[in-house]
Amino acid sequence: MNNYGFSFGFWFPFFQIVAGLIWIGLVIFNLKQKSVWLWLVVLGGGLNIGERIVNGYVNDYWKIPMLPIYNNINDWLIFVGIGGYWWKNRK
């Protein structure tokens, strides 16, 4: 399934520019944090951005069972990275 929007197919004007700026901010933030978990988020987000630059969309090829949602390995990197970072830093 070709995803021209961002998470869950949502879309807004200039979102690719916003996503790129957020990605750059996350890279800079993580250079200080030095978190393996955030590097997973950076990797997954960067791969999704790269796919959008090359193809104009992200190919979501895995369907989540019993839900009308598709995703890809990059999305799972982001999900696991955010979850791991949250788990490690919860109080």
C-alpha cells in the first residue's frame, strides 16, 4: 500500500518539510542524549524520509491483524525506539 501521507495516512501541507526538520532536530537532540533507542527512531524516520524522496511515498507492506492499518519495518523501528526510550526514562 502506497502511503502518501504520514502516520495512518494523515496529510497536511508541507509535512515533508516539517518531518525533515523534526528528524534533524531529533538527530541533534540524540547527539547529546546518546540513546540507542533514539537512534532506532532516527534510522526508521530517515529511511521513511529517504523512501519519500525517491518514490514520493512510503510503501507500507505489513497489515496489522484485525485493523485497517498497514506499516513497514521503518515504522517498527520508530515504534520500538520510542517505546524503549520511554521505558528507560520513565519515572
